Amino acid sequence: MRVLIVEDDPILADGLAVGLGLSGFTADAVGTLADARAALGTDDFAGLVLDIMLPDGSGLTLLRELRASGSRLPILLLTARDRVADRVEGLDAGADDYLGKPFDLDELAARLRAMLRRQDGRAAAQISWNGLVLDPSTFAGRHDGRDLRFSRREVALLQALLEHPGRILSKSSLEERLYGWQEEVESNTIEVHIHNLRAKLGRGFIQTVRGAGYRLAAG
């Protein structure tokens, strides 16, 4: 899952990006509303972690803009303004969740996973398909009676495919999902991850559609 962090404290922003990366997210960070608008206009994010007090205005302004435009992007407000009135204002403005500073990084990751599950219409943490039961929070799964462990990249790729069973996802769209702005992507990276997943799940679990991309085999 690729998320955008809007936080003007560079140390905190870097810590969030690294910490969320360890929890399986691909996280990019910006420090202003202007940069956030530019990022959201050019890249596809699954969720937004948004500070309220930013150098060029309030994060609530961006929140209201997104909701007024019809955006359903899951948004978590992360701010030192943690009075009840502040939380009510943020939630009523359209935020999906609200977490005050200081916070626990594991809780933030869990809240993000819960938000994104709701966006996908799922209540359970686990995702099931064609004999696979995947728990993205633990990088673990079970397939045809065997317990499996996955890398965070493998989980991200599997999730992308599981969200759209039967749909062909291009190599470039998968690269955008798995890698942030500062990460170098080698030309055969996706092929390597697909190869490793097939070794664990069987060659027929993920199909290659020549010239188009990849999709899950019919369940």
C-alpha cells in the first residue's frame, strides 16, 4: 500500500516513512500543502497521513478540498492538536481517523490498515483467494495447508493483485505501488518478485499476460 505523509518536521517525516515501510507500506513524504497537492495530482496513493499545522496553511483546508472534489481517499489526521473539539472538527471535515501526537508507530500502522480495509469493503484483516489466506500485517499466509512467509514487497504485490482479481495490472503500475520516489527500481524487479511468489504459491497462481502485465488465475 502506497501512502503519502504530509508532515513539515523532516525528522518525524523520515521516521514515519521508515517505520511505515517496515510495516509493509510504501511511504512518500512532503512538508507543505502545495507539495501535497502536486503529489496527489501526479501519483496514485492508497491513503494520506495529514498533519494539520503546516507552513503554508491548515491540513484541514486540503482535507475539505479533497472531500469537496468527491475524493474518497482514506485520510488520517496526525497532529498535536488533540483536544476533543479538534478531533470533532477534523472528523466532521471528512477525516477517516485522527491520531494525536505523541503516538505509537504500531498503532498508526494498524489504524492505516483498518482504514484501507474499510475502503476495500473488507472487515477482516486477512484476505482470501484461491486457497491462499494472507495476513498483510504479519507478512504471513497459508496456502493449501502450508504456512508461508512473505517479504514486504511480495505482500504489497500480492495485495495489489488481490484487490482486483482477474484484472491485468501492468508492470509500471505495480512498480508505482511497491516503490517510492527515493527508491531505485531495477528493470527486472517485478519479475523477480513474481518468480518468488510463484515458487511459494505455484506457477499457475499468477498469470503473465504478454505485453500487458499480470493477473491472478481464476479462482
